[in-house]
Amino acid sequence: MSTMIAVGMSGGVDSSVAAALLLEDGYDVVGVTMRLGLAEAAGRACCGEQDALDARSVCDALGIRHVVLDMSEEFAAAVLEPYGNALAAGTTPNPCVWCNEHVKFGALVDGVRRLGVERFATGHYVRVVPGEAGPLLSRGLDAEKDQSYFLYRVHQAALACALFPLGGLQKIEVRGIAASLGLAVASRQDSQDLCFSAEREAILRSSHPQLFEPGPFVTQDGAVLGMHRGLAYYTVGQRRGLGIGGIEPHRVVALDAEANTVVLEPNAASFIRTVRLSDPVWHLTETTAIVQAQTRYRTATIPAKATYGNAEITVDFGCEAAPVAPGQSVVLYRDGVVIGGGIVGADRG
């Protein structure tokens, strides 16, 4: 009897090819799509989410079952509500990290198990390797598509039952497989934004309208440089789209929600040497390690010394590094394997 496996399917080329490869390997594949309730959250009537319709079409083409699981309550509690609250507190959250930890590899895996399926797969470009105390996440072979940054918080218990069929492939190979199978999604454009980017403003205007109130751009000593459109439109580290011409280039260094100000300083003045990470993930037995630290998705890693203790990780870059935004993640690697990471606190230095 073939092993049953559920594949998280979004209707895109990656998850579609992941399902096809597992089917080819002899698995009994079930396509599973999350219903997130984004239209309702944005105040619109729902007439069927396109991702689910696209995923069902692919499953029909592959001859496999397709199931839609309602994750709207879990998504709202783990992603939408914390996202708005974090922005309102003046931080810059990463909702994709939360979604992977709590929804895709949390609530969705639980839902799949209720269907009687123990194995779970996705179309992420990552790999799993053995670690000291369980499986660890490793970068995907395609460096341009590697998604380990967003998955660093996935629990080892979830990794133990997970498969990532695309981890050893290049994106161009994946599109070629889709084309060879005659899948309509072969040329579908990749999604580059939040899954709720289209609904983001409507959701936030409903839950946190204060984020759209204009206020002043100020320097760290209080000088007013102009007016901002609302805190929802800015993030720490941002340099473009500020709309304050006539002065030297500046970047955002803080969002003060209480005062409704966006704090700026000249680019040249914005550097840090250390950062403290809360809510840490640490997979080593030793408490200090030389690592490669990734402070943002698609940025080069920085050599650093990481020290774990007292429920936090201190990362010492040993040189001046670009500022990081409170609320964002810093992910720590050793030889391409995720060994830890955490959430940037307000006391970066």
C-alpha cells in the first residue's frame, strides 16, 4: 500500500510540481488548500478564492483528490491580528514567518492529521538534514528561491514528517516539469508579496485606522522634516518613497506609534554592531557559535558571533551593519543550515 501524503497547494507552479513529483514517486497524494477568509476579513463578500479553484484544477489534471480546509480563524488569530497590533506598536512584523510556524506547519498539519494523513509536503525551496537533536532546515539548492529564512521557526516535530520535493531543484527545472506535464500553471508568475497584500489596507483600516493618520517626519532631536502618510506605509530601514525632497538622503530609524511620528536620520548615520533577538530558536548544544546572520530576506549574510542565554540571542557583527527593524527576524546559519534565529528587539545597538 502506498504512503499517503498531503501537499499544501496554492494553485501555483511550485506546489503543483511538488504534488506531481510525489505522485511519480508512488505516494498516494492529497492536495490540500487553506481557506484563509481574506475577503471576509477585508469586508467583502466571498465568492470563492481563486487559489483554491486553481489548485482544484491542477489536482483534477493530476488525477488526485483535493480538499479545502478552513483555516480562517487560525490565520486571523496567528497572523492578521498580531500583524496589525505589531504595526500599531511601531514595529515591523514578518507575518510570513508566523504563518509558516503557526498555520501551515501548525494548524494545517493538525487538520491534515485529522484526515488520517501523517506526512505533509509543500513546494518550498528548502531541504531537511539531520541535526544534533532532530531534523534541521537547510537552504534550497536554488539560492535565488531559497525560503529557509521564512521557515526558520518551524518546529522540528513538523520537519520530521515534512517533505520538500523542490529543495534540490532549480526554479527553471520546476517550470520545465510543469510544462512537460501540460499544467496550465507552468508559466504562472510567482507571487512576490504577502498573501493578503490585496486586502492589507482594507483589513488594517478596519482594525487599526490610526495607522493611516498623517503625522510628522522628525529627526532624532525632534526637528520636523515634513509629513508622512500614516505609519502603515513605512518600515525601519526604508530609504525610498519618503517624499521629503530637498534634503540629503535619509532612512527610517523608528516608528513612534504613540506620537504618530516617523523618525529619520541621514543614511550615513544608520549603522549597528549588535542586535538582541527575543523569542529565540536555538538548535545547538553549545551556547556560542560563529554564524552567518541573515537580517532580511534576499540580503547577503553577515559573519557574526551568536550567544544564546537568558531567553535571548545576542548577535555581534563585529563591524558596522545596516540597521534592522524591531519585529523583523534575524536567521542564523552554519554551512547553509539553520541553527537559530529570533525576533529583533527595540534595543538594537
